[in-house]
Amino acid sequence: MKVRSNSALKTILTIALNTFREAVRDRVLYNLVIFVLLIIACAILLGDLTDGNEARTIVNIGLNAILIFGAFIAIFVGVSLVSKEIEKRTVFAIFAKPVRRSEFVLGKYLGLCLTLLVNVVVMGVGVSLALVYVKGGSLIYSIWGSILLIFLELTILTAVAILFSSFSSPALSALLTFFTFVIGHMSASLRDLAAGLGSKFAVFFFEVIYYLLPNLAHYSFRTEAANGMVPTSPMIGGAVIYAIVYSSILLLVSALIFRRRNFK
Amino acid sequence: MNKSSLQYVLSGIFLVLGFIAVFGLSNYLERNRVSLPEAYQDEDLTLQGKRLKGYVLGAEGLIADWYWMQSLQYLGSKIIGSKNESFDLGDLRPLNPRLLYPYLDNSTELDPKLMAAYTFGATILPAIDTSKAIDLTEKGIANNPDSWNLYHLLGYIHWRNKDYEKAAQAYDTGMKLPGAPSFMRIMAASMRTQGGSRETARVMYKQMLESDPDAQTKTNAEFRLKELDALDDLDALNASLKTFTERQGRCASGWSELLPLLQNVKLPEGRDFLIDSSDSVVDPTGIPYSIDRSTCKAQIGPESTLPPS
């Protein structure tokens, strides 16, 4: 039993590393160049536009850009992780070996998470350097809490992308994942809005949406970070557990769907 | 040249000509763009900060920054576009910057801790609409109850409005907050005893110049201090002109005649008169003061950016 679990772990890690290498080969990390150019432009140009308060605007632009770039990678790479293997028929070569479908899904997920982690860390370093350049070094400490939350949000989004791609086409999966991303950020506000409408059905509907879809508003700490605030340990701890639990649910459902899928 | 090379050369020529055409067309379209009528340029903001909150994917801070930058650009464009070359920083109503408050309001709704917006609003809005300035600063205090600087700004607005009792109350409350400088205690007292004095004004603007992080506020404070210096200069010049008239039985024909008298005059803060190369007494912006012959009084030169005395 122990031998099997060791072997499963090795398989998952191998798939994850291969997924990371594939992402690098596919030039996914080229987005970092655009990001760096954006941050350099902000650091140089924002001084006049913000009347000398460029540090907080660099944090706002930087952190939102990290989220948007990361979300695009999570959505567009995430939905093609499985479908590309099927399209290229490489999935047959993989499953000819002693690899379980659940291991394959988990390995792909972790590989993309690793890609996102590298991406997010490099971008975070870019924002930090820009802050040093504009003499806003005091904000460097506060941005990393927010960057961790962004990464956790992206891991959930990746799991959502994998779930949709396990049963629908890449284009539809991308669209559905994008909608989940948008609604996931608004679910709390929509629930409050529904409470104000007075309709029982609306209240019930948005209550279901609130708990069923990932509540990504938990991971929004960008405005606070721009004001020098740092997330507390209970907040970080809760966010990590929420991300692990929610992603596990999605990956389990994905693996179950994927197990029943016929590749012929 | 073979066929393939020729294709490359022709493609290259086409690309260059294409970009030249795009450059020309772009400029042509820019020149022929139908400009909006003036009434449309200040169209009310479609979106309200409080309604956007919760629906912008957590990017409230970024949008708050955008509205705040818009407020700076908006006021700047109003000043640049003003047909009247000289304007009074103390009264910006002729520029009609009616969207300034909505921009700042949206900005602070989306990020209630955006101190730069509160500071900018508290120093500029009193020159447009005092009640809006008070609204914005009180909102800032409600959202940032530990910020003594906002109480200082509220005191400043009431002081500008000549409501010295309310100004003193603002300083009284602010001075009890942790980290409040002793300056707040001094201001609370001086508001009650000599609220309208020039000395109080000088302390107020000096404090803003030294401690406020906002560049616009510093510029404003620096200008106000120059204005106060000019008022001190004018008082001293008028006193010297009076002495000269009493001694000579006529008004001085120019500043050079008055220089021997001015050498003995002590200005507040230990300053000396500024004299240019042509022996004219100049104001803090470097423009010579003029003498009104009919009244034999010194006045701000017509080319100065300082408001007329």
C-alpha cells in the first residue's frame, strides 16, 4: 500500500514538472516581459499623474495586473491542459503506463499551479523593485500578503478551469471559467443586493450562488495592501484552508468525470 | 534579383508606405475631429463609487486611484484652459470645476483610506464650495478616525470660512489623538484668541508645507506663504511711503528713492526686502511692486501671479 502511494506521488510530481516545462516551452512566461514593461512605465510616468503619490498606484496597478495576467493563464492554459493531450493523442501514451486518471488530473493541476507560482513571485519582485525605485519601500512588506492571496485565488481558478474542461470544449470551458471568476468576486455583493430586493426567490438563488461558487472576494486584499495593510494570520490561514478544500472538491469531481470519459 | 527577393523588397516598400499613410491619416483625423461643445465637456459622472463597490473584481483601489488622478487632471485642464490668465487660488469658482467633488467623492467611496484625495479635496475644495470640502473631510474622519491630520484639515477649512469656533473644536478633537503634534494644541488656542490674524495663517501654511505629503497641498501652502509675505511687505512699504511723504512733502517717484528708509525696516520672520538689479522692491515671486500715484500706496505689480492687494 505504501509502495503504491509513493509511486502515485512520484507519478503526480513527474506530470506536474512536465506540465511546468511544457508551459515554459509554450512561452507562457513571456507575459512577464509585458508585465515588467508595464511596471517600468508606471514607475517612470506615474509621478506627475499622481502628484507624488505614485507608490500606492504602483501597488494597485501591479497587484491587479498580477491577478489579471494570472487569471488569463489559469483560464486559457487550464482549459487546454487536458484537451491538448487528448487532441495530440499523447493521452494514450500516458495511460499506457501505470498512471491513474486522477493522478493525471492532479499532476496537471499542480504543474499549472507551479507555473502560476513562478509567475506571481517574479511579478511580485517586479512590483517591489518598482516601489524601491519610487521610494515607496514601506509598502513592500504589505504587498506580499496580498500576492499570496492572489496566488491562492488562482489555484482555485485553475481547478475551476480543469473541472469545466473535463466535460466541455476548451472555448466553452474558458467562457464558463471566466464567468465563475467574475461572479465569484461579486457573489457577496449580489447576495446583499438580493436581500434588498425583497424577493424570496432572489434571496434563495443568490444564497445558493454564494455558497456554491468560489467566493473569490475573500482573496481581494489589493486596495488594503495599497494602504499599507497586511492580512492577519487567521485571514491567511482561513484563505489557505478554503482554497485547499474548494480545489480538492473541484479536482475530485474533475477526476470522477475524467474517469468515465471515453477518448476514442 | 530573383522573384523571392523582389517580393521581399516590394513588401518592405508597401509596409513603409503603409505606415506613412497611417501616420498622415491619423493626423488628418485628429485635425478634423469634431470637438464636443463646451457644455458637454463637463458631463456628470455616469458611475457612482458607492454603486461600483463590490462589482469591480476587487479592483476598488485601482479605480479609486483612477478617479483621483482624474480629479488632478480635471482641475489642471480647467486652469490651463482658462481664458482668464490670472486666477485666484482662493476662489476657483470662475473656473467652474463642478466635477471635482464627484471625482473625489467616488475616489474615497471606493477607497475610504485614500488620504491623498481627502487632503487634496480639503485644500482645493474650499476655493470652490466650502460645504463640499467639509463633507469630504468629515467623511475622511469617519473612515479614518485616528488621523489627526484630517482634523487639522477640517480646522483649516473652518478657519478659511472664518468660523473660528468650529476650527478650534476641530483642533481640540484632533489634538487628543495619538501622535498628534503639539502644533494642534497651539492652533486650537490661537483659533479662539486670534483666528483671523496673519500670524495664525502663517503657522497654518507653514505646517502644511512642512508636514503634508501631498505635492499639490505643498504648492498651495507655498503660494499662500508668499501671499502673506507680500502682505507684510506692503504694510512696511506703505509705512515707509508715508514717512517719505511726510518728510519730503511728496510721494516717492520710485523705489530707489525709498531704499535708504527701507534699510531700517524689520520685516516679520527676520526677512529683508527683495531688491532686483534695477533697485526695485520685488514681491516673493520676483515681480516689482508698483506705487499708485493717486493714493501714494504700494501695490502688487500687474504682472504678478499674487492676487491684487
